[in-house]
Amino acid sequence: MKNPPRRIKARKDLRYFCTEYFPAKFKLKFSSYHEKVIKTFQKELIEGKEKVTLAMPRGSGKTTLVQTAVIWAVLFGHCRFIVVIGASKADARKIIDNIKADLIGNKRLLEDFPEAICPLRKLGGSALQARGQRYLGELTNVQWKPDMVVFPEIAGSLASGATIVTVGIHGGIRGKNRTMPDGSIARPDMVVLDDVQTDADARSPVRIMKIEDIINRTVSGLVGPAESLGMIMTCTVIEPGDVADRYLNPKLYKHWQSMRFKMVEQVPERMDLWDNYWEIRNTKDYVAASRNHYQSNTQQQR
């Protein structure tokens, strides 16, 4: 481990993990609602007992945060088996591909989590290489499948044997468990629903009801009646009464905690300056002029 203090500080601090291990992804200052979302993710991924709906604007980095939070939760042992559900098989595949790319391409993760990351890198992206991988003569039981990553079983690793699975909301969600080498059955302890409705879904009452039924019955049934399953839904309201809007309604879903966040938290006092900025943006040579307009007026307002 190259930087023990960095790893120790990140264990209970998701925000710090994001900025320290993924500075290229989180290079801008977090808004106040990003701060609240990160704290909510952190609490739920550690405790894993609640059902939470987080409505965020489009383009606010929901999926990037989901992917990073999932990696954080698994590397530190906060969650043992996470299922990430997207709106389609293609969306789910993109999420797992991005997670895989981060796991094997992030230098800082390799430096501070060599016991979890090095064996994954040794696979060279090949699922076949996973079958016979050994460490100190023992099989690591690592898996690197199109829709799943199973972390190597390494003594002392907080991520030992942890699982990340992705699937589309209309895919094969039922039966997402894994038989362990000792014969026991590992079941999900956390589900993240990432924008599970499309624009077409949001406009169709039939599709809305179907997705709700999948979440309420199939997803909730991933664990036994006596077991706990945490659920986080990140979403954007597309149409009134759509899937997101319904799960944000405490009258319909009292057992779901809900939070709505606006794209614009406060309207600027000098809207005339923004009108001027927009006029400049619509001219041919707008790049330098719009930047100068923004920077000069920002400095004056400080």
C-alpha cells in the first residue's frame, strides 16, 4: 500500500474517495445538493437498511457517482454483493464496463488496494484467465464476466469475494445470487436503481406499472423475508406520475425516503448579464468573448 493515510481517511468518507481517487471525474466543486446526495449514499451503503429515492437533474453526474460509490462500498467492505439496475441491458453493460475500466485503469486504486486490484489487472480483461488464477497456491475464485465482477478471495482484503452485478430493469433480475466455494449462497445486500425508466416508459402508464411491479416484487424479493436489502434509486422526473415521480410521493411509498434536487438552486440577481452571455454565445466567434464576459463579470460580483 503506497498511501495508508489516504486509504484510511477514505474508508468512511465517500466524498474524499471521489476527489482523491478520481480527480479527473470530480474536478469541479460539488453543489450543495451533490454534497447531500454523497452523504446519503455514504450512509446507505454503510448501513444498508433503508430505501431511498434521489431525484437529480439530467447531466448532474448521477451515473458517475453511482459507479464510484459502488467501487468505494466494495473495496472497503461496506457492501458484499451489489446489484446495479439500469433502464436497459445496454445501460447496465455500460455501467459494468465503466466500473471495470476504473478498477483496472486507476493508478491510485492499484497503489492503495493492491490486494483487490492487482489480481484483477492480471486477468488482462479475460474471463478465461480468471478460472485458474491462484495466489500463494490457492484459487482466488475471481470472476470477470460481461455483467459481473467477483473480487479475488485474498486473506485480509476487505473486498475478498465481493460481487458487483449489473442488469437491465427488464432483464433476468430474479435469482441474482452466487454459490460460494464452501457451498453457501451469497445474496445481494444492496441494490442501486440508476435511471431505470426511459422517456418512452415515462409516457406509458402500462410501462410505469410494469416497472413498479418489478421493483416492488422482483427486486425486493432478491433476499429472504428475514434479510435486509438496502435500495437506492437515482432518477429524474420526466413526466408527472412517471416511475420517478411516484417513488418520490410519500403518500404512495411511505417506506421510501425521498429527496428532490433542482438544477438551479437560486436564480441569479443579474439575469441581464446572463442574457448578454447568451447573445455572445450565439455569435460566430463566441468562445473567447463568452469566456471573457463570464470571467470579468464573475470577478466584479465577488
